[in-house]
Amino acid sequence: MFWRKIEATETATGSAYVNPYVAGACLGVLLFAVNMLTGHGLGASGGMSHLIAVGTDTVAPHYVDLNGHFAALARPAATALDHWLVWSLLGVAAGAMVSGALAGRLRPAIYRGPHVGIALRLTCALIGGAFMGYGSQWGRGCTSGQALSGGAVLSLGSWIFMFSIFGGGYALAYFLRRLWR
């Protein structure tokens, strides 16, 4: 069923998950290769910002004229696909689809605990996503860019960010754990 509850021991009816240490090592190799080949780190918010800026310029160019941040992102590009971060973002989406298909997990589902309704789960996801999106623009980078790229070059701010994210997650999980049992 599309909306069924996923048990804690279940892997969404697909094959077993990849060993996290192997996945982390592969991510480290990828990050190193991207830095060597492009001179940039990995991150998602930059690609999304370019897509939004070019899309806004297509629909409401007068708004882009009033916003220096959007103008700087939208005007040098003829299309949103002119920036390498957009291609990186599209590659992540395509890779996720291929990975899900190969593991037998490519199906729509809403993962939630036994004491959480669909409306609450979607509301919390929307609010959390809005906070993360706003925070990524305010902090000048998304969690992946901060944690992976900044952490890899030993940026103090990125390490503080990582410890704050994980510490905040663990602190909040203590209060919300009953919803997932």
C-alpha cells in the first residue's frame, strides 16, 4: 500500500542497505575527485539557487531586476543548464533514481512511525525543509556543502556546523523518539 507504515527493521521491501563505511569512503573519493577536477566542492543549494533564479527570470524578470542576488545568478546564464552545479544536482537526482531501482526501492512511500499520522509527517517535513532551505541561504551553503566540502578542507565554521546539526538532531530525537516506536 502506498501509505503503509514502515517497521523499524524493514528496509522498505528492498535489498539491504549499503554498508555506511563503504558509502562514506566512496563519497570521500568522489569529493576528492570533484575538488581535483573542478576546484569546487559538492553542494546542492547552489544548483537549486541557479534553477530558481533562471526560472524566476523567465516568469518575472522585473523581480530579478530588483534582487541583486537573483540577478547575479540568472543573467550570466542563457539557460539554467549553463552552470555545473545544476548538472551536479540533476546527477544526484538521476543517481538516486538508479540506486532506488537497483535496490528495489523505487516506489512512493511516506516513512513514519506508528504514532505519527500522514498529515503530521508531511507538515513536519515541510516545516523542517523550509527551515533548512532558509538556513542554507542565510549560512551561504547547504548541509552537504558545509559538512562535506567545508569539513574536508578543515573549515572551523563547517565543523562547528556539523557538531551543531548532529547535536541538535540527537537532542531533538530524545523528545521525539516515542513517535517512532
